[in-house]
Amino acid sequence: MSDASAFESHVREIITVAEGGASSRDPEVVNSWLRCLNDHKLDPEHKGEAIILPEARLRQHQQEAEELLSIARYGMEDLYRRVNSMGYVLLLTDAKGVTVDFIGDEKVDRELKRAGLYIGSEWSEETAGTCGVGACISSGNAITVHQTDHFDMAHTPLSCTAAPIYDLTGALKGVLDVSLLMSPTEKYSQALTLEVVKSCVRRIELANLEAHRKSDWIVRMSSSTEFLGVDPNSAFSVSSDGTISGMTRGAMVMMARALGDEPVDPATLIGRPLEDVFDFDFNDLPCLLGAGTPGEQAMETRDGHVVFANVQAPVRAPKSASRTDLPAPLAQTHGGDPAMAALTAKAARIVDKQISIIIEGETGVGKEFVARALHASRKKKGPFVAINCAALPETLIESELFGYAPHAFTGANAKGKKGLIEQAHGGTLFLDEIGDMPLALQARLLRVLSEREVMAVGGTRPVPVDIRVVSASHRDLKLLVDSGQFRQDLFYRLNGVVLSIPPLRKRQDMAWLIKRVSALVGEDQPLRFSRDAVTALGAYDWPGNIREMINVFELCSALNDSHVIEAVDLPDQIRAVQ
């Protein structure tokens, strides 16, 4: 068949599918074609060239995928050693379909770049049509897109086999794709390749889980004992309080099935007690360490399925990295969340140094709570003075910050007033929502930080001050600098150390947070939540973060006399998510 005839035949087949006609293609391919036509508005008659991002944009994607790159590279190199003799090229893309790493034959470098099998190539379904990476991202499943399965005729010489890579909380991190420039005609020739790619992804996800959950129990599972120690089907981690703290995609699907959760929602699994999913006591996990027979390795899920498991005990953290070595106030800001653990470890190193700190995070994540923990962790305590720069009128903020001399203006106190900066002498000045400070006052604050002295409004003599400045903002201060709304020199003076607090929806210590906030608002008796209520709380997105959680729990406490909150007792916006 000529190229023109093949092109016309390909277009006709896609149009037939769009009109509801029958097709011998795999359902995943048909669904991708329909998305290309209906959702992405792509033209089957258009032959698109491969898109290679410019160096600057590629670097940005690589920086955002740095963690994925470090974890996946070893697995990719091992896989390439096994398939390179057959002409395969390996692509690692981020969750947007941009190739952030690749391994291929340098002898055909030009051909690979022309075909898009190259670093920086963009393979999203919206851009490239039906392809291995794009269809994998859209469906969330491993897939082979073989030759004329591709939507765009320009890609039909290729055969692409791709599998998604998920992180330990269930979020899609990227795609591992194995492609051929030219391949055998029959699609079944790629069946083994698909299994090899899925096996490699399982190892990458397991390595990621083990790297991030060293202080937790790691449970590896398989449907047979023979492959348990070689290539487990799935794995998950259990924290010291007996709750599930992370998992591979295979474990997520298996556990969701055991609980009857369809479609799979990782938010309903993270933070659940081990006993919710398995008929197995958390305290018996050490028994699996020495298990040598199938009977000893067996675990039964709540829906009656038997899996075989072995465990890896928690790795004792080096003394310098242990939470118990953190100052108590900092250690009490989280319950094992990796991002918060990294934040407190960094904070502990500079807590007694005269370094300015910026605390970033969405509204309600607890920026002032962390600032107070920093202050309470200092050897030299002094006063803690907090001011919300967004809450004070612009006409008052200058006198509040800097104070004023006697009779400095009409209505001023005859004795004058000491400003908040001077009140914080010897301690911590916490400037919340610093991004909302007027530009004129930013110049005066910069002088205070530079000269270590403050001049009251209407005053004639500066007063020396010794303060640690901790500022906070839910806005990106760097963007404010770029747009001229925040002084660059002040930003660099404040920007000694940046501590970024994750939003509540990304916290992996949800069970700990629920217990902590429950104890906070429960007064004499902490609130207790039923299993269904905990599930609903975990599934909710918490746009107002911890501040919203406190308000919700206070409402539940006020409206419920039993201190046991059922799912039906929760506010409508939380119950609506289920």
C-alpha cells in the first residue's frame, strides 16, 4: 500500500470509530482516539512533527522531576542493558508528558530526535495524539500503542510501550516508555515488552517507597511465594502508630479492592489502620521477619483474598536526624510527614542563629504555629511579638510597628508608645502576610534590619534593637518582587532561610493531625471519630487547611454530646466528597 493510500485508510478508520463504527483496535486505543477528536479537537488528517522543548523549558521540567530522575535512573539503566540489543529506546517523562531523561543508541541519534524519541520531546495526548505516553497518562494504566494505533500518521512507524509511575501517596509522577523506531507488524510481539516495563516500574516504585519510608515497616506482597523476594507485585509501609503511610500502585489497587472502593482513591487508604484492610494485627508484623513457609507468610485481606508477605523493619535514623533530637516544640509540629520532617530538621539547625526566616504556605496551614515553635525552641527566648500586616490599616501600621514619640500627631498618647519592633527586643518579631506591607514601610523596615535600630514616628533618637525576624506569606514573594510590589533588597534581607509548609491535602500524617486537633478542641474529653467519619475527613480537600479543620472540629464538638462523631455529623461540604 502506498503512503497516500495508507494515510487515507488510517483517517477513514478514525472517522469510522468517531461515528460509532466497530473497530478491531484495543479499547484503550479506541478511547484515546475519541479523546483526541472530542476533547483535544485534533485533526486526523494533520501530520504533526515531533515537538522538542527548548533547553530552558526542559531544564525547568527536569528540576521539577529531580526526585523522579534520581529514583528511576538505576532502573532505566538496568532495563536498557536487557533490551538495547533489540533496538529499543527508553524515555522517562514527567506527569505532563515531557521527556526528562532518555537512553538510546547514539548511532541513530538524528533519527531518534526526528521521531521524538529524544530528551525534551513532548508526548502528551493533547499535543501528540494517541501515543504510549499520552494514552498512559490519560488512562492511568500501562499500554502498548503499536504503529497504526497512533492517532497521528507521522508516528505510525513507532511502537511504544508505556507504564505509569506513581508516588507513595498515589499521585502520578511520570511514565516509563520503551519504544522502537521500526518494529514487527504484529502487536503481540510487544506483549513481553509490556510485562518487562511493568516489572521495572514496580521496582522503581518500591525503591521510592523504601527511600521515603525508612523509619516505617515495609511490607512486600506477592500472589506467590516464589517471586516474593525477587519481584513482589506490590508493597506498602506502616508507621509506628499502625497506620498505612505509603504504598505502590499495585498495593493501592489491591487494598482499595479489599475495601470495596471503586474507583481507587488513595486518600481513603493513607492513614488507615492496618487492621482495616487486613485481618492481621499490627503488633504481629515482626513475626513476618523470620517467616520461611507460605503459611507463615500469608496475610488475608478483609475481602477474603490471601497474599504472601515479608517485611523490612524500620531503619533506625542516625542520631542527628532523629525526631527525638529536635527541640520539643519543633518535634511536636508534625506526626511523621516527610515534608514537615525536612522542614523541622532544617529549622533545628538554624534555630539559634541570627538568620532571618520566611515561612511560606497557603492560608491556614499553621505558619504562626511553626513560628512560635521556632521561637520556643531557642535557647534565648525573649518575647514573641506577632503582627498581621494585612489586618492593620495602612494608616496605623507605621505607628504600630515603629511606635511614636509623645505628641507625635493629633490624638497620640502624651507619653508616646513603644512599637512592636521595640517590644520584640531580645526575642522574635513575627510579620505575618509580609507581602501586604506598603512599599513605603518596607523601606523603613529594611533600615531597621540593616542598622539594628528603630526610630519612632516623630522621634529624634534611634533605639537599638536585637530581634530575630520571622516573616510569613501565602503569596509568592519572588513574584511580588518581579512585579514591583515588594522591595528586592528587603526580600533578600528577609530571605535567609525559606521554610515551606505543605497544604493539609498533601500532608501524610493526617491520622496524627486528626488526633492532635481532636485533643485541642475536645476540652476535657478528646473528640473521637468513627471509621466512616475518618474516611470522609481523609477524602476531603481542606482548602482552608488546619484552620478549617479546627473550625470543623469545634462545630462537631458543639453539636454533638457523645464525643463520637459519625460521618453524618460532619458538615455538608465534607460529606459531599464521598
